[in-house]
Amino acid sequence: MGGDNYPITLKTDNVMGRYYVASRGIEPGELILQDDPIIVSPNTPTDSASVTCVGCCGVSQTSLPCGKCGWPVCKQECADIPEHADFECKIFARQQIKTPLPSPYCFIAEAEYIKVLRCLLLRELGKDDPEKLERWNMLQELEAHIELRKTIPKLMFMSKLIRNFIHDVCNLTEFDENTIDHVLGAIDVNAFKNVTNPMLPPGTYGATNVHINASVMYRKGSIVAHGCRRNTQSLTFPNGKLEMRAGEFIPEQEPLTHAYVDLMLGTPERRKILKTEFYFECNCSRCADPTELGTYFSALKCTQCPSGFLTMDNPLDFCPYWKCNKCPEIQQTEYETELLAELREEEKKILKSGRKNNAMIGSWIELLEKYSEKLHENHYALLQIQLHLIRCMAKVTKPPAELVEDMHKLVNKYKKLYRTFYPCMDDDQE
Ligand SMILES: [Zn+2]
Ligand SMILES: [Zn+2]
Ligand SMILES: [Zn+2]
Ligand SMILES: [Zn+2]
């Protein structure tokens, strides 16, 4: 497995598990692999005013009930899409399971139950359909970290709730605890988010006129390792097909990497998410480098000298010291965590304030000025405030002229940093 006609080789070792390496030098933009989904399911909408269609996974502000089960679809044809009609629709209709789900099941987003059901039902439907059975078998091969998950109380609670839903509400008692836990773990560790960009005009490469919010599982795609500076670009099409291309030249034997988490986060935050949600400690070259490839993406300003920066003495330690590159100043790990928690708190307050965009601009500038005193100018939290500011400016009719020029500079700086972690052939593709 692995090869087909693609320039990749499958490898296995104790540290990285299964992963792909380049079988020869791969040129930037070259096709690395294509994959069809094992299963596609709707994702929970990011804002509470929207609904994700259980048929096409399109996001909309209004919905219709599916004629058979009553769950939301954007148009009646979507109720007949096989991923819905042949899967959970039959169970929901038979057991009269209505949305919204009652307590205690409402503690978990409804889309999560659909994801699990679609995976499990592959086994049942596979009894009469070899293609579905093959997809069920592929799902069994995926990493699920069942034993590790059993040590995390929150996951155990969720697993029990979902199991009760499958057994008691759906009346599907044929799925035992291990089978359900494997599916849950496989979804958490391997699912890709297929989110199309609603801003792209229809007809552009990879764009549709609906904004899709789907969760997709792949066999080959799931084998690609994580990199905090990833070397591949992936594109998911509305039908769920995945295409991966080289984001830069990839030398022979180099592991292929893509991003499991947002790479526009600093090392302490990224490594924490990778450890708690993907169960590994990332020791990649960006994580091991206190300057994060020369960007100073998590660096703080020194409190004792005018031009020094505090970086982690050992970024691979979860409680590092922060030491100055110009003077003997050292800070405990709490200095950084408290500073960022305080910034996040103030950021949240502004977002929730409901002020008009003009007033918001003032609040963001104030916050920027305050934290520019404490953080390196490339610090990721400062960049995020700058993005809020840019979004506000885009919404007002007459943004202050002196700010517009600054914004152009900021956008260019952001692009440059983005490309450091997400190398890419063509600036307009992502
Ligand atoms: Zn739809
Ligand atoms: Zn239905
Ligand atoms: Zn890393
Ligand atoms: Zn200093």
C-alpha cells in the first residue's frame, strides 16, 4: 500500500507510527496523493445562528425538516442524499428521534452523534454492500488511541453518553463498547475538516456557492504526519475528495506533513493542543527552536532591558523558563501564561461588547498598544488582535486614512509569517 503512482512510500516506526515519506524529490505544486472519503458527516456550525444541512453539509441561516426524520436540510433534495437517507435518517425515523435532543444527550453537539452513527452503520450496510464493508475495514485500520482515551474523564463521560444514545435511543445494541470507542477515537484523531471558503466566487478552484462544513475521514490522508511547518497543501472538494500537493520542494525520504492544528498559534499553545487532542508531544524543528524559525512568534519583551526578548530556555518542556537574549533576566512559566490569559480575557470582553465597528476600532487599538509593550511585534496573540482590527476596518465606510496604510503593512507582515509555516506555491490558493 502507499505507492499507487504517487511519489510516496509508507513507513512505520515506534515514534511516528505509520507515515509517508517522499520516494524521490517532489517539486513544489506536484500532486502527492488523492483520496476518496471513507465517510463524510456534517460538522457543528461555528455560530449558533446557522444550521448545517444533514444532507449536503451546507451551512445556511434557514432550513427545512427532512420529510422522513425531521432533521434539518437546506432543500428537500438534500433529504435524499444517500449519506443521510441510507444512514441515520432511517434510524431517526424508526425511533422517532427528534432534534433538539433532550437532556442529557444535548450536552454533546448533535453533529457528533451523526458522525458516530454514519461510521457504525457502514458495518451494518456493509453486510449487503462490499464497497461499504471495505470502507468499514479502512476505518478499523485508523489510529484511535483507545487506551489513552480511557484515562481522560471528560472523554469517558462523552463515550458513555454516546454509547447510551446508540444503545437506548437508537436501539442499536449490536455495537459493543470497544467498537463504539474505536469509532469515537478514530474520528477525533483522524477527521479532516472540509470547510469551503464562502468568499470565493463559484467556479474558482475548489469553490462552490454553498459554504460546506463537513467532517471527512480518509485512509491515505490520515497517514500523513503532522508538522508545525507543513510541507503539503491539501484541498478538499465538495464531494469530499482530497488532493494533496507539495507546498515546497520535498527532498527524497523527507516525511510528508500537514497541519493537525492551527499553525498560526505559538509553540506553548500548539504543543498543548497536540498533546491533549492528538496524544503526542511534537518535537519538530519549529517546536524545538526557541525563536520558532526566526519569527519570535511566542517571544515576550524583556521586563529588565530595553531591547531584549524572552524566549523559552527549552521549548520542549511544558513548564519552561523564559530567558532574555540580551540580559540575565529569567521569568517563570507563569509569567507568560498569566500575561496571555489576561490578554485573552480583554479580547473576549471587546468581542462581546456589542459596540459599533467605529468604537471597536478604538478598543482594538488600545489593546494593541497595551500589549505591544509586553510582546514581540510578531507575537501570535498580537497578530490576532491586528486581524480583529482589520476586520472592523473592512466594515466601516471611511476608515481613518492614517490607519489604512498601517493595515497594508500588517497584512503583508501576516502573509509573510503565514508562508513561513504554510509554504505554498501560489499565494491565492489558500
Ligand atoms: Zn443541503
Ligand atoms: Zn432524514
Ligand atoms: Zn511541532
Ligand atoms: Zn533583558
